[in-house]
Amino acid sequence: MKFFVNFLSVFRIAAAFAIIPTLMFGMYWTTFILYILAALSDFFDGFLARKYNVGTKLGGVMDHIGDKLLVVNTFIMLLAMMPVWFIVVPVIIMIARELYISGLREFLGTQKIEMPVPKARFSMGKIKTTLQMITIAAFLLLFAIGAMITPETDSRTIMWLINVLPQIGIWGTWLSLLASVWSATQYTFTFAQKLKQIKK
């Protein structure tokens, strides 16, 4: 089971990079399906690791890296496809947030101090990741469906999705930004508390 849990994290890392060429070459349905599988693997590797008590520090690091790569790589590709300010600005801030938190962790690591991830089931960090996953899925599905539309298309469901998915994506992007800033604030307070250990 430990091998399978780690495999899911490795799969997510591989998928994060595979999404780049599939989007570049307009393979939108392939990208969407690959992304959904990778996003589901994020849930199952954590769930299985807890259920069977097979979590390891290496597995935790791989899980963390896989999450970040999947979200950041896909967001960067989407920015290239949707260069509008109301997508670009929040995504850049969210990516900067990830670099900021990584910097805090790296500094504490040099002091042999660990900055723990909140364990609450509905921590702001997990809410942020969930919102980002939904947002990206909405945009990818929009591109996949959009590629199917022809002048003869008259499906009400497809036209409804074409109208609704951009709203989900845009609102999801800004809600993800709020959750990212909130989460970064929490980490900053934790970092400040850890600094007191260094001064002592």
C-alpha cells in the first residue's frame, strides 16, 4: 500500500508536466481527463496514507510537490491562453504566495525547525487547494467543450455549460485568491512564532 500511495504522488507530478504539451497541442479532452485523474489522486493518496498508516516524510514531500506543480503548471498554461487581467493578476499573486510560503519553510529548515501543515480537515490551505482544483477543472472543461462546438451545434446543455463554466472559473479564481491570502497570513503568524524559538 505504501508503494501505491507514493505512486499516486509520482503520477500527479508526471501529470503536472504532461498537461503542458497536451494543452499546447490542443488536446483539451486529454488534458481535462488527465487533470481530473491527477486531482483525484491528491485525495486518495492522503486518504489511503491515513487509513493504512503508511505515511512517510518522503511521501508527504512528494504529495506537497505534486499538488503545487499540478496547480502552478496548469495555471501558467491557462494564463497563456487567457491573458486577461482578472485572471492574470490573481494567478500571479497565488503563485507568488506559493514561493513566499516555500521561502519561509526553507528558512526554518536551515534552522532545523519544521513549519507544520494545519491538520484540520477544513483548513484554509485545503480550502484554497480545493477551490483551485475546481477553478482549473472548469476552465479546462470550457476549452474541451469549446473545441467541440460547430455552427450546427444546438445542444442546450452545451450552450449552458459554455455560459456557466467561465463564471465558475472567474469566481473560483478570485475565491482561490482570498483563500490563498488568508492561508498565507496564517502561515506568517506561525512563522513569527517559530522565530521566537530561534531567538531563544
